[in-house]
Amino acid sequence: MKRVLVPIAHGFEEIETMTIADVLRRAGLEVVLAGTEAGLLTGSRQVRVMPDAWIEEVQDEDFDVLVLPGGQPGVDHLRKNAVVLQILQKMSASKKWIGAICAAPLVLRDAGLIAGRHFTSFPALEPEFQEGQYEQGSVIVDGHLITSRGPGTAMEFALKLVELLCGKEKREQVAGALLAPAATL
């Protein structure tokens, strides 16, 4: 079973985080929500979530993919977390899948992972990126990097992750069970 690490911090974007975790679990993947702090974390819209683990507890475990949800100030907390940045570097060096949605590509930028890559983010952040090739698409895949724009693209993003990790047939199966709009297929 493939393992997915989803680091979250206070101020995470609820729709993105829950959509990623839910859709990937429906596909049969093991998803670990790892908090940057122990205990309950509060999202950007005041939804409280108890992570599965603390990031320090899982930093040496093997994961097939790392996915960063957006949200503020969650992304700023992720950008300052040395363990998250270390795991990103390790995953990138191993050519493992890395995903980021909304403001989370800023974490990738800070980790030096978007130079020379095609990517997207929340539209208002485009001026923040001086490196790489910024694109307007809702989901952009470049090598082992997948990025997306925000809460409204979270379902399409999560289903693309399912396709990349489990194949097109599994994506169609999960999308069908979710009654996902044709645009996400």
C-alpha cells in the first residue's frame, strides 16, 4: 500500500486538506496527517482537526508521496518548519511524488524545488515566484511535482494524485463513486 504524508499546521486550508485525505483514502492509500505541533490543530476557517501523528514522529518513515495543503497562516508555519523542509528535500532527491496546492507552492519555492519546473498556485501569489514556469492551469504535473490552485480545484487535484499513484482505472472508480463532475475526470 502506498503511503502519503500530508503535513498540516495551524491555519491549514480545510477543504484542501480534507479533500486530499478523503479522496486518497477512498483510493486505498494510507494517508498520514502529520501536525507540526502535537494535539488539535485549527484550520483557517476554525475547523479543528486531530492529526494522525506529529511530524517529528514520522520524519524517518518511508512515504511514497508528500502533499502540502494551502491555507494561511498554515503555509507560513510549514515554510518555517525545518522537519517539513528536510522531508521535502529527501523526497525530491529520491524522485518521489510531491504535491502542493493553493499557497503551498511557496514551501516548494523556499525548499528550492520549483526552479526550472512548470507549476501553479493560488493566482494572487503569481508575483511571488521568480523562478520556474508559472502556469494558469488548475492542475499542473511536471515530472514528480504536481501543483494546483486552491479549494475549488482540490477534487481535481486529489483525483489526479489517485491517477498518478494508482492508475486511471482507480481514478475513474473513485471519481464515479464521488459523483465527481465530468470536468474532474
